[in-house]
Amino acid sequence: MEGDRIAQARARIEAAAARIEAAAGELAGARHAGDPELEARYNALRAEAEEALAGLDMLITRLDPDNYDQLTSNDGPQAMSTDQ
């Protein structure tokens, strides 16, 4: 049961990360247009998202560190870092 909650939380995190990456792709085109305000907002949002994902990563690791290692071993280069 606890594993299901962790798996669901992980799925929500991955979906959020995918939405962030999609938005980043859209903003990349705008960045080439030279909008400094938009670029500043993008950088702030990216930093905030990275901080939030790191916090979630730490929480998941604390809840079930053994399961976390198994889940991330198949993620390759996109695996979340536990460095903090």
C-alpha cells in the first residue's frame, strides 16, 4: 500500500517534470526572440521547479530509500539526484 502511494507520487512528479520540460521547449523559442523579462521569469521558474523536485526527491528517499534505489536505477540520466 505504501509502495502504491510512492509510485503514484513519483508518477505525478514525472508528469510535472514533463510539463516543465514542454514549457521550457516553448520558452526556448521565445528566448531566441530576445525577451529579457521572459527569460528572467523562465530562469526563476526553472530554479523554483528544481528546488521543489529536490525536496520531493528527498522526501521520497526518506519514506522508502530501498524502493527509491530500485525505481531510479532504470531512469538513466534523468534520475533524480539525492545530493543536498
